[in-house]
Amino acid sequence: MAAEDSAQADRDATLARLQEVETELDLFKLSTDLDDALLDASLDEYQQYLDQLDAARSQLDTLLADTAATLDELSDISASFKAIDAQTKAFQRQSAHILEEQRRDDAIAQDIAENLRYYEPLEWITRRLNSPGAGTFVRSKDFSDMLITLDECIDYMQTHPNHKEAETYRSRYRLLLTRALTLVRNTFMAEVREVTSEVAGRIAAKQLNDTTMSALLYAKFRVGAAEMKELGLEIQKRANPPADADPDTEGEYQSLMTELHTTFASCRARLILPIVRKRLAEISQAPSSKDLVQFARTSISYVRGVCLDEFELWSEWFHGYRGLYDFLESVCEPLYDHLRPRIIHENKLSKLCSLVTLLQTRYLHDEEDDGPADLNQLDFSALIQPALEDAQTRLVFRAQAILREEIELFKPKPEDLDYPRLISRPPTSATQLSGRRKNSEPLTPLPKTPEIVDEDSGEEGSFSWTMASRRIALQNCYPTLSKAVRLLSRIYRLVNSSVFDDLAHQIVHQTTVSLVHASTQICSRSSQADGQLFLLRHLLLLKSQIVAFDIEYVTPDVSFDFSGVASTFYEIRERGGLFNPRSWMKLFSTGGLLPRVVENMLDAKVELDGRLRTVINDFTAGFAAAMTKNLPKDVDKAKNSKNSAALGDAVSATRKHIEKEVPILRAKLEQYLDDMRTRETLVAAVEDQVLQIYETFFDSYTSRSAPGANGKVNGASQISRKGKSPEDAVWDSDTFAEWAESVFNVALPNAEEEDDDDDDASRPASRSLSRSRSS
């Protein structure tokens, strides 16, 4: 501020002097003064700056000195820090090594403590199990913990066999475990026996009603069941074999578990079996129990109730059901003892069938139920299986006896063979020459399913037939056939399928044999046609019946026949070549010393089809032979005879005979067979057979020479061509076939109406009919 004032004063003074200038000299002088003043003013400013610079330099020199001193001090401090850092790192390394050693020592200490944990319990467990109060210790919670400790120690010793004395400790621990489980067994058995003795004593002391008896037998046993179940579980958990053991390997302590089962079962049997025997004896003495089925129903229901109660009680004492069914079988033994003699002495097949049906439907599982069985439910079917097998065995035996006595050894009475009177009907169709008539239901319909009956086969007139079966009976079938069908109906699905198939094949075979035997007798008593149609009728009925039984194919019964070997040996000996090596080598090369394989196959369906084919062929061949009996068998001899018209007369007689026999054929067929299609098929088969015989005759007639201009062969009878049919001429095959079709007048159903399931053996195709259709 002072400088500004000074400058302002200088400016004011300069202005004042400038105003006083009058001459150039004054102006020059003023200018000179101004220049000097300006120069002085400028020098002062520079001097001031110089002074400031000197002062700054002095300060900077001082600062540099201080900085150098500071850097020296910092260098000293850095050197000290580096020394400290080196010392710190060395200390850190030493500390880390010490800590690693400490951790290693801690791990070793922990491993030692862990290993010692499996060695230390030996002494206190030994003292605890060998103490006088070890029996009461079994029921405490600490006992279960001790068993877990023993299991862990034994597993440890087994997985660390390289430890010192590991095998010794393992053996001692296992002995302690055996001792502990033995205490469990003793406690369990003592409890069961104590309750059993108490209940048995109270039962023997006084008469008890059913409610009190049930309370004693079951409620008393349920009191301590939960505690004993947990104790038994301790043995059961250790009785199972290891996971990697063989399937047949038994657990080490399974014998202890078996003792528990055996003791419990024996104690329960001691209480239950006398009551069961007494009750079954009372049931067997009841008047209604004289009937096998009624006795079985009542006694099995009672025993099943007992088994259900025992099953529930067992589940309250044990986990699982191993050993239970052996005990329940012993409970069922009195039932078997009562039921088996009754089954053996039962001769009525109907009773045996009813018994098997009762057992199968009420007590066996449904075979169509593919779901797994519920193990928590009583499988009574396993217990009743012996009774079912006894009944089925007796059933098969009685069926075989009936087969032998009433079918195989059946002796027909004269009235049984009185055919065709037994099947005679009003002769409404006897005069009908054509097979064309309205379709109607057969008078004897053949049922497609087996008819189940309830009465015994040995009691004639007491059968309970359904309507279809009654209609079959009214047609007076041969007795062995009706007995066979009834026998099959009764045993169907009551025995094993393979047993039924074998027995069914025997029944069908013996029935077929009896029908063939009866047919032979009818042939001798009545006529060949009656015997053949009787057999055909009954075989068709038998075939229709056995379809419903699903009889499987019988495998061949293979045996070896050594008779050829023996005969070869004796033959060599007779020839004196027994010790000749060449003879033996020849036999070896030709197979002479090998037994012959014999297959004794008896398949009912195959045999039945074969019999049907045979009787159909015999019947058609017989009628065809009767119709063409006038045709000469030696055509050459007939052609060379003096009577050149003999062949024409033979053909004419044959036609007349056919016209006469066709109505008889149809009447016979309608008398025996109800099915129109079967009858027409047989008529067509006879027609085919007649045409074949005539074609053979005509081929022989025309084989040696061709006909001349007049239609004669070497002066023999004139050959009738189609459209020209003199009565005394030998007709050609086509003319004769056309005439035969008009006479036989076969009317088979259309192809779409035919039943695809019918067997070809019972309906041979009509060759003439197919020829007429193709033309």
C-alpha cells in the first residue's frame, strides 16, 4: 500500500514538473531525470528479486542438508528393517516346523487313542459279563450299547489283522459276544418257559371257558412279548451270514436263533396241541362229520383259526417268520392224522372231487395273481398242501380204478350193443334221397365245454347232469363213452396238469379201444355199416368232448431194447465166432451191438384222429365196394368171353345197384349222425370212391386198344360218350361221373359257412363236387 502511495506521489510530482516545463532544456532535463528515476526504480526491483533468490538459495541449501541427513537416517532404518525381516522369516520357518511337528504328534496321539478305543473295552466288558448280576444286565439299555461296542471291536480286529495281538483280541471279543448272546438266549428261554409253566398250571388246575382259555393262551404271552422281541432281534441281527457268503452258508449265531424258535414252538405246542387234538376228536365224533367234505370243512376252518392266532403271536415275539411254518405244520399234524385215513378210505369219486375243490378254491392262492405274496399274511396254502396232495393222490387212484373197472374191463350187455335200435328215430328221413334240406339244430348237440358233475360214476341214475349232458345221455351213448366224459369232467383242473394229461390220454385211449371192440361186436351182430357208423358217431362225440379239456401232447416214453444185442451174441456163439476178432469188428461197424431205441408214445388226439380216418375210409370203401360189386375185376377175361355184352350189363347193374344203395346209405347216415355236413361229406366220399373204382375199370377197359368207328373195342360193348347213354353201353368216366352226381346229389355247405376248426379226417372233400363246380 505504501509502495502504491509512493508511486502515486512520484507520478503526481512528475506531472507537476511536466507542467512547469517551459523550454526544451527543461524538457530534456526532465527527460533525463525521468530516465534516471526509471533506471533507479528498475534496479530496485531486480535487487529485490536477487535478495529473494539469495534467501531461497539459502533455504534450499538448508533443505538439501536436511534431506541428506534424512536419507542417511532412512538408509540406516532400511538396513535395520532388512535385518529384522530376515530374522522374522527365520523365526517363521522355525515356528512352522514346530507347528507341523505338533500336528503330527496330535495325529499320532489321536490314532493311538482311536486304536486303543477298540482295545480298552475288553476288560470292563469281561468284568460285566462275568459278574453275578449279568442276567439282569441283559434287560438294560447299556446291554444293547455293549453289544454294539463288541460288534465294532470285532469288525476293527478283522479289518486290521496286521496290528499286534489283533487276532487274540478278536477271539476274546468273539467269546464275549457269544457269552452275551447266550445270556440273551437264556433270558428269552427262561421267560418263555416261565409263562408256559404258569399258563399250563392254571389250565390244569381248573376247567376254563373259551374266553379265559384265550386270555391265558394269548393275552398272557403278549405281556412281555415286545421286550423279548427286541432281545431276540439282537441275536437275529448277528445270525445272518455276511453279504459275501455263499448262498447256503448259515450264520454263526443262527443256532442260537434256532433255539429260540424251537423253544418257543415247543412251549406253544405243549399248550396248543392237546387242545387241538381234543377239539378235532370232538369234531370227528359229530354226526355231520361222517361226510368227508363236511368234516374237512369244519376241521380245517378250526385249525386255520388256530394257525392265524399262532401266526399273530409269533409276529409279536419275533421279527420274521423263519421256523414258523415248521411249527404250524406240527399244529396241523392232528388234522392230517384225522383227515388222511378218511381220504384213504373214501371210495366215492364225487366226495374226493368236492374235497379237492374245497381245498383249491378256499385255501389256495389264485394262480392268476402274479403279484408278490404278502409275507405278513399267513400262507395257509403251504400248510394245507399235504392234505391236498393226499386228496389228489387218492383222486387219481380212484380215477385209475374206475378207468380199469368200468372202461378197460367193461363187459357190454346185449342191450348195450343193440344198434341201430338204441338210436332209432321216426323214419322221417329214411325216404329222403337228397341231402338238401333245411338247416336245423342236431338232435344231439355236442357240448363244447366239459360238464362238471357232482355224483359218483359208480352210481348209475344219480348223476346231476346239465341240460346238454342230459341230451347226450338220452341218445343212449355207449356206457364207456359217457363214463369217460364224466370222469374227465370230474378230475379236470383238480389235479396237476401233467398228471391230468397223462390220465386223460389213458382214459381216451381205453375208451377208444372199448369203442372199437364194441364196433367189432356190432358188426357181427348187425351189419358192417352199423358197426362202423357206431364207431364213427362215438369217436366224433368223444373228440368234441376232449377239445374242452386242453389235453397237451404226450412226450414219447423212450426205452432201450437190448434183445437185439442178446440175440446177436447168441448167434455169434452158435456160429463159433465168439472169439473171432473179425466178427466183433463187423458188429461194431454195423451197430449190431447197440441197443434199439423204442418210443412208446400214446397221444390220445393222434390216436383218435387215426381211428376216425380209419373208420371213415373203411366205411366209404365198404359202401363203394358194395355199389360196384358187379364190375368185373378182370376186365380182360370179361372182354374175351363169348358174351360181348357182359361188360355193358355189368355197368348197367352197377348203376341200378348205386341207385338202390344211395337211399340206404343216406338212411343209415341220418340214423347215426345228426350233423348234416358230416353226412354229406361221407356221401361225397363214397361217391369219390365209386368214381375211382369206375375210372380204374374204364381205364382197364380201354387200355389195350382204341375204339373203332362204331364205338366198340374189338367187338366188345359200345362205349357211350357224353350225350349218348344207351343202357347197355359201357359209359365213359365223365358220363358216369355226371350221372353219379345226379344220383348221390351231394349238398355240402358253402366254404364260408364251414367251421374252420373241424378236423379234416372227419370231412373228406368231394372230388366229384369240385369237378362239377370247375366245369
